[in-house]
Amino acid sequence: MKITPQFLDKYNKTGPRYTSYPPATSFSTKFTSSEFVPAVIKSNDEYPESISIYIHIPFCPQLCFFCGCNTSAFDSTVKVRRYIDCVLKEIDTVAQHIDKSRKVSQIHWGGGTPNSINYDFIEEIIDKIKSHFSFSEKCEVAIECSPAYLELEHIDRLAKIGFNRLSIGIQDFHLDVLNAINRKPSKHPIEQVIQRIRENNFDGVNLDLVYGLPLQTLESFKENIEKAIALSPDRIVTFSYAHVPWVNSLQMKMDENKMAGPEEKLNMLLLAYDMLTKNGYEAIGMDHFAKPTDDLAIAKHNKNLHRNFQGYCTRETTGQVYAFGTSSISQLWGTYAQNIKNLHQYMDAIEATGLATDRGYSLTKEETVIREVINEVMCNGYLDFDVIARRLKITAEEVKTITNYNPSKLQPFIEDGLVEIVDDKIHVSADGMFVVRNIAMLFDPNLGITESKFSRVV
């Protein structure tokens, strides 16, 4: 690997993250529930046929200073009960418009801290989903958990309810770092937690780490990676901390002077990549890592890796995403729809109408083509215009025209050994995946006309 902080800095300009296309900054408040319902009905005849479901739990017993998620402090069991009832009503409302012959291939719970609420509430929602839909044979049912609130018997309960993948939010193994971000450590030794997950025969366990937090050093982050490797989870994620106190006021409670500078932060990224890939993990994008036997690694090799708002997935498990709960985003073939972010406004809207759409976006045919191309580049580091054309039932030349493709645009990346074009197929090298957002931007003809502000790509 020839990547250095200096090399990455050459490409470190601003650009979309492309977790969706167009980016969420394009969503409009003119899109309301009256547009969302027809979009749900239309989605029954669109690709993919399968259903992904996202459940947002916006409660945390203690608010971490670094977190940018839509969450609030847990202050009332009555409020949580009301919220769960609203999610159940929203599922009933949306489900009546979805073809029951379609199968659920993926369920993901995020937050907030989903495992901090009463597990009876979790089971109620899963039972509600089961009352409306049937599941595919390899349906992935995943939940994000904070180990601070995870009892060992909770793992048994989650398995009984039907979960088969857990994401454990470690963030950092060092107590001083956790104190600096106002986060509690694991309630039980993490080794016992992982062992209990395996005893329950979960399909997979993920460990989430964050780099760039206060008091972290290159050496301490190396210790985090070493411990994560020793625990041998199926997937390890190393998220980059984004310091945006003007967006998240809680971040003002952390000392900026104790945070790693840009060069040290890049060194943390490179260190994690080097250590994990040398210890048997496959790189998925620039910050996700999976064992070679994991579905994500297999999908990457088969060039069938995909991504939605819930993260990386395979084309087998991905579906059109129907999202429930405050701030959640439904991601249909031709439409995005986001719910109201404010907790009480969301609950008021659901109790009144069963829906709480706050904003959204309807894609043009051209935008669906651009989205498929960017997704292929971002996820698989590969682009075959013929494959995209067959999938969308158009010609390869139409794909090139819509994305304003010109091979000369890739020349700087080719000269740096980041991209190769062979038989009109584009291959992004392992080093190129560090700046894959830059490469993806070359296929976005709308980027130059947007007024949106974006984060740096590295």
C-alpha cells in the first residue's frame, strides 16, 4: 500500500458521502405523506422486490457527546410506551399498501440505543412485522446495542425474538476516552458478551470503533484494533469522528485540544486498514472490514455488494427500505421519504393520521441510472456499463450519456495507480478505494449545479 497522509491530502476535498443519490441534502419539505403513499403503492412493482425494514429507537439512558444520531435522553417509560404504540400504528398504516407476496429480507434496528428499552417493546414490534409479512429464508434481523446496557440474558432474549446479528458499539476500549465522550463502558467483560452471542448461534457479530475522539492517540487506537482482532468478530467498523459542534451542540462539551489532528487521524485510518487486512479481514469500502467467510466479503468478490441507509448489504438481502420511527428514511426505488425528526411532533402526527412524512424526493429516470453507477463504484470498486444497462433495461451508451462519462476524467486516477480501464470496464484499486468518493463524483453530472455543502471525502 502506497497511501500516505500526504497522498490522501491531495484528494481531500469536499463531496457527497453517497449513502443515497441524490444526497439527503436534496430532500424537499414539499414532499409530504400525500406523495409517500402513492410511492409505497408504486414500489410494489419496482426493483428490488424484497422488503427491508428500519426501526428507529430515539432513546438513550445517557447522551454521548460525540454522537450525531437523532436521539434524546430517556426520561419517561410513559413516553417510550407512547412512542412504541406510534411505531406499531405507523407499521399498520404503511403495511396496508405493500403487496403481501413480497418477502422481508432485512430488518435493522438503530438509534439511539435500541437495547436500552424494555425487550417486551422490541418483541411487540417484531411480532407486528410478522403479522403483516413473511420473511425470506436468509432474512437478516440486526440490532445496534450498547454494551453498557446489555445483560448476558438479553442476548438470549434477542435470539429468541428472532435477531441473528448484533452490532456492538464499543467506540473505544479505554475508560479515559469513554469518560471524555460521556459514554459508559461495557457492563460485562466484552469477551463474555461475544461468547454469549456465539452460544446463541447468531449469524454474525459486528464491533464498531470510532477514531478521532478526545484523548485517543495512534498507540491507543492500535490497542483498540489489537483487542478487536483478538475478539474475532465477523465484522469490524472503524468510523471517522466528525467534529461539527455547530450541528451537534453536545460536541462542545469535549475538548478540541485533546483530539487528534488531521494527519494523526489519517494515520489511525491507515493503521486500522493495515492491521485488519494483515489479520485476515477483507476491506469493505474504506472503513468496514469483514472476514472472508462473511456475506459482505463474498458479495464484494462477486461484485454484488450494495449499500443503503442501513449500511453495507448484499444484493440478496437488500430490499426497498420502509422505515419507521422519528427521523427514519424510507428508501424506495424511485422515492426517498423522511419522517419528522422532532419526537413529540412525530408522535402527534402518527396519532392523528398514521403517517409522519416531513420531507422527501422523487427520482427521475436519469437519477436512478446515476445512482446505480455510483453505487457500483462505491461498493464494488468496479463498473461494467453493460451490467448496469441490462439491470435497467437500457443500452450501455445511454448509461454513459446520462452520467456524462468521459474516460479522460479518470486519467489523473489512472496515473496515480488508483484506477484501471480494461475492455471498457473500470477497476478501482485497493488504494483507490480510499478516495472512491472522488472517483464516484466523476459520474455525477448534477454535482456541479448543487448548492449543498458537503464534508471532506477522507
